[in-house]
Amino acid sequence: MKRPLVVIGAGATGIIASYKAAMDGATVLLLEKTDRIGTKILISGGGKCNITHDGPINSVLKAFRKNEADFIRPSCFRFTNQDILNMLTERGLNVYTREDGRIFPVDQTAKDVARILHTYLQDANVHIKFEAPVTEILAPGGKVEAVRLGDETIPTNHVILCTGGSSFPKSGTTGDGYVWAKSIGHTIVPILAALAPVDLPLQNLQIKAGVPLRDIILKARVQNKVIAQWRGDMLFTHTGLTGPCVLGITREISDHWQTEPAKLEVDLIPDLNFEQIQTRLTQFKNERPGSQIRPFIEQKTTRGIVPRLLATAEIGEEDINQHITKKQINILTQTLKAWQLGPVKEVLLDRGEVVAGGVDLDEVDPHTMRSHKVQGLYLAGEVLDIAGPVGGYNLQAAWSTGFVAGETAAADWLT
């Protein structure tokens, strides 16, 4: 009996790789260390699943760093964002595209996405073995011969490594793939948090956990230079910040960590410049001398942060407009345009969605996902040194590279 093609990891990448390989004629064994498939799919997009990003593939690729875009380009054209949407919608998923290009289910959740993908695996006769934590890939002489699960050894000459990275380890992505890849000859680019919440001292800000900021620009500065910025929403937590804006800039924060911690600031009213805000504040103040300035600020931003903004400008909450000075108006304007949140204490890799770093891209063929180091090994998804921004980009990279890995491995298995 011919040895099975083994896929390690039943996340987005492993599901598509297994399905494609099986549909192309290979006997596929999918090994998953947890008790279900698609654990990170289930938590993506806050449980809704940001399936992919809209637009032509070339525009999707522009969201990645150049070397990463160059690497995934062949895969993304081989299995596009429309291809994954077709798979899901053909089996009952209704999707919609947000203004920012992110694609989600309409009235369903990530559970429905995982359920539909499971039906594809069943139809392709993929054998799934749950609670099967691989401990080693055996490749003596640079050729895959088996995978080991504790005391059990499964002979195979073809392994697709789809274990993901080391972000959010509770989902099962604990960096195992890096260890195995390194042990059989691959280079691992150092791991950094890419899409993750941040801790920073909030004592001085006195903002309650759960307070959101909508449609703001969050900026990160190092040595007074803006290294990254992102427009969208943000949420205060008990110890720091999370939300799309935060996830959108943490990779750059991690990149500069050895220089110095980044300092964060918020533009609370991005559609108005300093002079426009200053003029409107002054006009509001003059037209309502016996009232307070607070209603103006509450119209522009979240009520939960207003006391902090007033305190920064040394304006008492009971102060009336006729007592507010020009200097206080200027400070308040500056605060609305560049509210200083302080230095980042830590980027929380273990609570992130994606990490940067992983298997060096130079050691993998971007057209086939074959390892240049080990015969019979294919690598795809987040185990590679790929980390796109928030917005469905990383799932698309997972779908696409998984598809190509499955296609190539099946062709090799059949020869």
C-alpha cells in the first residue's frame, strides 16, 4: 500500500492543501493536534471570519512587503480571492464586502466557514486524525521518510507543513513547525509580533477598559519619526490597546523594538486639520459663552475620553466657555489632533493573530511550495516568513499557498 501524503495542521492552509491534494488523486492524512479543524479561522475577524480582501490580485499583493508579495504572487494568481469565495458561496455562505475591502459572511459566522470547509474535506475523502500532535519530521539524508507522533511513526515520503506560526498559542499554533523545519535544515527568520494587541501604561490616561475610538488615525513614532499609521477603530483594554488600528501598526513597532519603544499618538478628527479644528472650537466658544466646551468634543469623539482631553488642556469639566483662554483652545486642538498615549510597553505576541518571521522564503520555491532543502517537504501559510496587514490578507496567503502546496505534493505523490 502506498504511503499517504501527510499534511500537518488543519488550519486554513492545511484544509485547502489537503482538499486539493486529495482531489488531485493523492491519499491524504491530515494531522491536527487539537480536536477540531480551523481553530484560528474560528477566532478570525472577532468570530465572523474576515475571509479575504476584495480587489484585483495585484492590488491585494501591494498590501504585503515586496519580498513577501513577490513570493506569494504565483500562488495568489493560481488560487485567487474569488476562488475561495466561490468555494464557500457555492455551499451556502452569503458574503459581503465592507467599504475597506474586507470580506465577511453576511449573517453567518466563522463556524459556518469552518463547517463548509469540513464538507469539502469529507467529499475529497481526506482522512483527518485529531488530537495527533506531531513531534518530529524524519528526513535522513535530506529526504522525508516519516513523521512521528510520540511513540507512533507514520511512514511517508511527502509532508506538507501547515502548522502556522506562534501567534495565539491557545489556538494550537505554538511554533512547532519552526523547530521541525530547523531540525531538518531550514533557516528560521527571527519571530516578531505582527498583528497583535499592545500593552502600555494607562494609569495617567485614566481611560476605562472597553472604551472604543471610531475612525481615528493611530500613529507610532520612534525618535519623533512616524514609522507607521493606520486609520480605523481602536479599543482600550485593561492594560493597553487592541483593534484594527493597533493590529495594523504592530509589525513596524516590533521591527523598531531594538531601537527604542514606539510612542503612540491618536488623531481623533482625521478629516479636519489643526486650523479647522481651532477655528471651530473658537467659534463654538464665542457663540456660547455661558455654556461648556464639552458638547463640541463629544460630537467629534467618544464620550469616555472627554474628561481626559479636557484635563490635558487644563480645562475643568465645569468651566464655561467665556473663561477658556486662547492657550487652552490651542492645547485642546493639539490634543484632538495628536493625543499622546505614551510608549508601548510590550507587543503581545501570544495574543496576536499573525507573526512575522518563520521559514526563510529563499529556501522555498514560490511556484510549487517545495522545500529547496528537503526532498518531499512542502511549506505553506504562516510557517513561512510572511505577514500581511490586517484585512483578510493573511488568510488569502494561507488559502493560496496551501492550494499550490497541495497541487504540487499530489503531483509528486502520483509519480
